[in-house]
Amino acid sequence: MKILITGINGSHARMVALRLLAQGHEILGIDRRPWPDAPPNIHVFQTDVRKRPAADVFRLHRPDVVIHMATITHYSARAEERLRINLHGTRLVLDHCHEYGVKQVVFVGRHTIYGAAPDAPLYRTEDEPPLAVTTFPELADLVAADLYAGSALWRWPELKTAVLRLVYILGPARRGTLANFLEGKRAPMILGFDPLYHFMHDEDAVEAIIRTVDHQLTGVFNVAGPPPVPLSVLTRGTGRQAIPIPEPLFRYTVGRFGLPFLPPGAAMHIKHPIVVDNTAFRNATGFEYQYDAHEIMRGFRDG
Amino acid sequence: MWPRFEQVTSRDVLERLERLDLPFNQFGMDPYGVSKHHLGIFMTMLEVFYKHYFRVRSFGLEHIPKTGPGMLVSNHSGGIPADGGMIIASLFFSLDPPRAVHGMVEKFAQEWPFISQWFNRVGQLPGLPEHAIRLLRDGRLLMVFPEGARGLGKLYKDRYHLSHFGTGFMRIALQTGTPVIPLAFIGGEEAMPTVFHAERLARLVGAPYWPVPPYLLPFPLPLGCEIHYGKPMHFEGTGDEPDDIVEGYVEQVKSVINLLVARGRAIHQQRRAGADLDDKSDKSDRSDKSVKSEPATKS
């Protein structure tokens, strides 16, 4: 099959590309960033998914499958840029999929869109509303992108659309939202709160995306690894020092004292858990995680 | 440094934790965030209250299923949810093997630092239908107080008078096919007699009420308490029945709890009359005695 991966230069997207290449698929990629040492048989088009050359890739190469991984978080871009890439980019990619006869599209999204709130259920199923739109306004563009991708399910039933909501990815690749949070020696906590954190290993996340392609999944699916662990266990397991901060002082300490910079909305996500129920995905694909929480944390620490 | 877990956890608790029906992983955590470590400290604290402060005696423990789901439905009293703590302790210290029970905590407590963290680590999750259904489908025991905060905050003059029961618990029991185990908690009303509600103080901390006993400090007195478990009640249905049918089922549960309360209060009077003698004699073999005691109800 001819598979196009958007945002192919992300470290997890590269892993997906290499795995699919090894399976004998033809791999195309779109990314603004160059991938100088890409294998010769992966064809990377250095362009923006929202630009004309990206549409040309769809028109001229006619991929069978598209894996959309060109989304970004508050760690790498400002609000307007995020909205352009996450929402408008997703919209254009889906439009191209429809227009140029793509058979299957996989949107790789995040579980954080469910949002952390004191009165939310611990385990979120796929039909839970995305509270992040109010609890963490900096994620609004990702919420919109996720819901927009999901709308392809009824707008274009002939296009097999899978919307994945992956828990935090952590491991030796050291990339992703949680890896950014744990980048420094110190990690903030809100005094008196120790929420459960749900994360999975790089390899498991890649495996889940590949299984989605293999099983031609249609629908919205939560994807998770081992059972969640408290933030205090996570910081200890990754060799970080947890700094408990009284909530009213939180906004004044982020980005200072060796703590990571976080938008104000992040306080909710350090205070309350976001944990997902991945039963539907496991039933549909037979996916089982290979790396437990201990291995993931050690992999990140030593990676 | 902090004292080691084994040093702050009693030997009885450590031994019982090993036999508890929870799937702890290598971090001593279960999938709902219950921590063996926190549970040990929590139970050690409850042990003092269960065995020595309230000197709780449990009757009808044979009605608790050894495995699988069950919904414990209780009257609520005492200003602070000490009754919930004692029911948890009862199933941990007087049942063999012990069983963990999940309570449904008022949602306002989730915003309180430390307290919410502890509630979550010992399996007391916010009171959401999603939690109840998931826990029961997972074969856990659930503890519900259908009176809610109305029951907890009731005044001493209304003691043991059951206030309005919601129907939510019954719909969940029907939907999940869970047996309902009615129970009566006796002694809580006398231990913490609420004579007055401090409304401003309650609003300040975001609680639905702030109980004030005659001695002002909202803390229960060391008076003896009993728990009477009734026979499991099975109801057939889907949970989508019209209100009048579900309310009929709720009334059945309520009337059994009323019976248990009436019977329990009679026993309580006897115990108080001969309190000292009685307590000394059964301290050593409390758990044996409570299991052997006659069933609490006949229906």
C-alpha cells in the first residue's frame, strides 16, 4: 500500500514510517522540517500541509492510506500558529483525503482533550465530552481538530476514518507533552494533589498506530498502555524532583526555579487525573501493551 | 525522613492487606488508584476508631458476598462520615478474608487538597454514576448512602428518621444486576449529636452544611456503635423502568433498613445499659462473635 504520513519528522512518526517500510509498504511523508538521513525509499516532501505542494502530493501520488500526525502543542508554538496547524491543517488533510480518493485515514490525537476536572469520571470512554475546551483553553485547537476529524465519519462514510486518542507517550525517544513536562530536573505538583497519570511507551504507541492501519479501523478510539500511576510515582520513577506548589502560587512559579513553562490551564492537569478506558481499541485490534510503567519510566530516564 | 510504611502500619493491617481482594501491581496500586501503602495507613487509623474508640460490633457479616459485586445501602448520620469509615473497617477487620469497599464521596471534596488525594488513594471515589457502574461491573463492593448529605447533616431531634432516598442507586443496581445489601449503622447519631448548622462556615469551606454539636467541636464522642447487615436483596430489571416502579423497590430497601434500625436500636440500648461489662468480655474474640451471631433480618 502507499501510505502518506504527515508530520513525518516527529520522532514517533519516523518510527511509524520505518516500521511500515519494513512491512513492505511504500511510504511518503510531508513535513516542514527536513529529514536529511531518511532512508532512500521514503519520499519526504518538505512543505507545509496547508500549502499547495501538499495538495499536489495527494493529487500526483494518490496515497491509499494517510496517517495524520502533523499536530503540535503549547510546548512548540503560540496560539495562532497552533490553531492554523492543528485545526486548519487537519481540515485540509481530510479534505484532500476525500477529494483524491484516499481509502483510509488515521488521525493521531491526544487523550488530554478530555480535560481534567474534579467532577469528571476517572475512566473516560470515547463518548465522554472533551472538557479541555474549558479546563485547559490552550488545548482548544486540539479539541476542535479531534472533533473535526471525527466528523469525517458521517460526512464521508466511504473514507475509513479512525480518530485515536493516545495517552501521553513516554520512553527513550523523550519526545511528547509529558516528556517536555519532565525535561528538567524538577517537576511541579500542586500541593495536596497527586493525580493518576496515564502514559504508554514509544514502541507501544507506534504499534497501536500500525494496528489501526492493519485493521482498517473506523471510529473513535482511546489508546492506552499500562494502568495509570500517581504523578509522585512518575516523578520518582523518572528521577525527577517533585516540587509541591500551593495552587495560588502556581502561575508565578512556572518557567522559574528550574520548573517547566506551562500555561495557566495546565494547573488542572497537574491537579486532577485524565485516565482513559481503552477497551474498545483492545477489542477491535487485540492490542496489548508490551512495556509496563516501570520500564517506560526507566526508558525515559536512561534514554 | 518519613517513617517506613511497615512502622506506621499495624501488624493486623499488614496481614489483612495481603489477603485483600484488590489487584495491586508492582507499585502497590490498583487500576482505580487505590494504593496499598495509603490503605495501610488509613486502615491503621480506622483500626483505632473501630476497635477502641467506637468499639464497633458487626452483625450479619455472613450476608456479604465473598466475591463479586454488592451494593451496601446504609442510613447516614453523624455529621461527619464516620459511619462510612466504620463500615469500611468492619469489612476489613471483621470479615475473613477481608474485602475492600468503595464509597461514593461528595463531589465538593474533590477540590480540597490532601483530603481528596487521600480519598482517591483509599478507593473512595467521587460519587458519579459512571464510577458506581464501573466498580460494580468490576466485581467490587460499593457503599452508598441514598440519603446523601441530607442524612449526614440531620439534626439530633430527627435521629434515625430516614430522610428521602434517591432512586439513582436502585437504577444502577438494576442496570448492573447487583444485589443490594441493606444495613443499619447504630450509634452515630448519639456519638455526634448535631444540634445546629453553621451555615456561614459551611459556605466558606464549600460544604453543604457544618454540623455543630452541644460541645461545639465537630468531632464524635467515644460511644459504642454497631453495624447490622441485612440479607442481600435481588431486584430484576434494566434500570430504565418508570419512576413509580423504581421507587417501589427503593421503598422495599428503605423499609428493611428501618427494621434493621429498630432492631439495632433495641440492642444498642441493652449494650449501653451494661456497656462496661459487655465490652470487656468480647474484646478478644470480636470477629468470631460477630460472624456467628444470628442473621439480622428474617426477610
